[in-house]
Amino acid sequence: MANVIVVGAQWGDEGKGKVTDLLSRSADVVVRYQGGVNAGHTVVVKGQTFKLHLIPSGILYPDTDCIIGSGTAIDPGTLIEEMDRLEALGVATDRLFISQTAHVTMPYHRIVDRASEEKLGDRKIGTTLRGIGPTYADKVERTGFRVIDLMDSESLGDRLRYAIDTKNAIIEKLYGLPPLDAEAALEQYRAYAERLRPHVIDSSLKIEDAVKKRKNILFEGAQGTLLDLDHGTYPYVTSSNPIAGGACVGAGVGPTIIDRVIGVAKAYTTRVGEGPFPTELHGEVGELLCDRGAEFGTTTGRRRRCGWFDAVIGRYAVRINGLDCLAITKLDVLDELEEIKVCVAYDIEGKTCDRFPSSAREFAKCQPIYKTVPGWQQSTANCRTLEDLPEAALNYLKFLAELMEVPIAIVSLGASRDQTIIVEDPIHGPKRALLSPSSVPA
């Protein structure tokens, strides 16, 4: 039995969906613990592409229980659409469970999200405009709606009418937009409630039962470490805690049940939205990474900003999450490059810094200090073992393991499940991963 957290070690979009999907074959339960429809996971199985936003990647395995935990922000309309798409593709959703204490994105949240971003102008955060920030803001203000509130049709009417009356004052007077129709919203959300009712449970009890039965539990986060509300590149962050510590809060479990934390990082770095990005590339190489890596957001379709691997933020992710091992994804995207650069430290106004600065203003001043390593200029897409990899590719992985001071357990070489080298299964494998600096063949 092992309980494992999968967390993004960069700015999100690292390929957590594929890694979670791979590990789900060994898991009995998969729990999504934070974020909302502002996140997206793309999983390719036998040539078929599945784009998931709220539903855990484990849904593609028929015997796996999938739980949307209390730390998530649930847009019921989008969730139902996602369920319908899966059902149409032959994927059953009868083992999908929704925490009764998860907060719900209401119709005014999207309106306020978009309007506030537009009002910020050049100072915008770069949100997905899906209403996630306002949903979490209401949660903190204790004025939000939880899934269990939707289930109480009688009290929902009074509460929702009052909430919309209050929000309409903001929508009309601050943003100059037309007001919402409370009765139309009420009818819509009552319909959502009836559709979702069979899936709503006390999720912490179900997880506790799985722990007692010594089942394998996989905790799946959205976004990544550098987008964490408390520990990311604030204010250019998400509104929840993607880091490993957020799994315990968002799932409703104690930290003592966690056995392992695996971080997912691309072989280079990407970022969506606004904010500093020291290793960002603007020329031909950046375009190559974007095109070969198909770097477009699953949720928004926005083109991702691309840059070289940043070991400074990588080491920070190791520390903040307590990572036991890494999954390195999209190594194949680098196949054509003659040489590859890795950021090993920053130059801040003439001073060398090997730590991640907490100040966004200071972070914006960081200039990358690079170490250049040779590329391999041959395809790795069909490699299935470490021995299949070109020597330069293997040495690149070894270099990343040395810089991050964490062994590598998984190497992804494409979007499909089978395009993967599993050095060690983090659920069933030993405590030590195998692809560490001392274990890579010379």
C-alpha cells in the first residue's frame, strides 16, 4: 500500500495528467485536491485524446474510484459537460464522487473574474477567466456556496437570491454590466444539483475507509508549485495551494498517511499568463519548443511561454513539496537541438543567487546563469528503457538529477501512455528511485 501525491514542480502544464494516468493503473483511489476548471489535463490512450478539467485522470481506469475533493472549486455546468463527453467516448462515470464540502463556482463568479481582469488593464494577473479566483474569495469571506448547499433546494432559493442581489450591485455599479436574473440562475443550479446528487458524498469518510483497507491512493493536484497562492510568484499565482501540503487540506486527510511525493517537471520550462519568467525564450528556439511541444493550454488554448529548464525553481519545488522523486516529461521535444542550456543560478544586479526570491519585483530582475550541455539530435520517441536513450540524453537527465538533488523515477517521451520509461513505479517501487546521479551509466 502507498499513498502518493503528484504535484507540478514548475508553473503547471508539466504533464501531470499523463503521469497521474500512468500511476492510476496501480491506484485504487485517485483524489483531485484543489483548483477548478482553470486547470486542464490531456491524456492520450491508444491514439484517443481525453481533455480533463475537473475529473481526475484515474477515470480512464474502470475499477478506480475518483474523488473531487473539498479543496476544489466546482463549476457544475462544466463538470456535467465533462461527464457527458466521457460517457459519449465510452468512459463510465459511475465511480466519480464529489465532496459535499467543495465550493461551487456561481454564475456571477465568471462575470466578476472577466470584468476585474479587464479593469486591471496592464496590471492584469492573466487568469483563465473561469471564475476560480472569485469562487475562492467568497469561500474565504464565508459567503460561498458548497455542493451540500446545492443539495438543499429549499434554502438554496433564499440564499442565491440574496447573493445575486448583492453581486448585481457590484456588477452594475462597478463594472457597468447588466444584472443577473436570480430566478433563471436558481432554476439552472437546481437542475445541476439533481444531476450531480448521486455522486455527492462525504469524501473524507470515503478516503478514510480506503486508508483503513490499505488501498493505494493517488492525490492529484492542478497547476504547479510556482502558482501556489502562498509559495508561488505572487501575485501571478492561482487562488489555491497546488503544493503537496495542499493535498492534506484539500482532500481532508492527515499528513501521516502520505508515503511519497512525486514532482512532475518538463525537460524545459513553460508558463501561461503574466509574471516574470527568467529563462523565457523569444526567438527560434522558443518557437521550436512551443511547436514541437504543442504548447497550448488545455483549458484556454493560450500559447504557452517557453524557456530553458530552470534548476533554481526546480530546487525550490523540491524543498517546498518535500519531493522524493521526479517525473521528467517531454524530453523528446529537445531531440533536434544541437545544444541545450540549463539555468543553474541567477544574476541579480551583479550578484549570483542560487535561491528563488520571494519578491516578484526581485524575481523580475533575475538574469539566468546558464550551463550549456550537448544535445543528441536524434529521436527518443521510441525509447522504452534507459539503455535505449542516446548517451547525451541520458547525461542530460543525470545533470538534472544532480542539480535538483532528487532521483528521477519516470521519463516521458511523448503524449501516449506507452511513450514512457518507468524507471521505478512510485507506488509499488522501493523508497529510493533508480535514476539518480550515481546510477546513470557513464
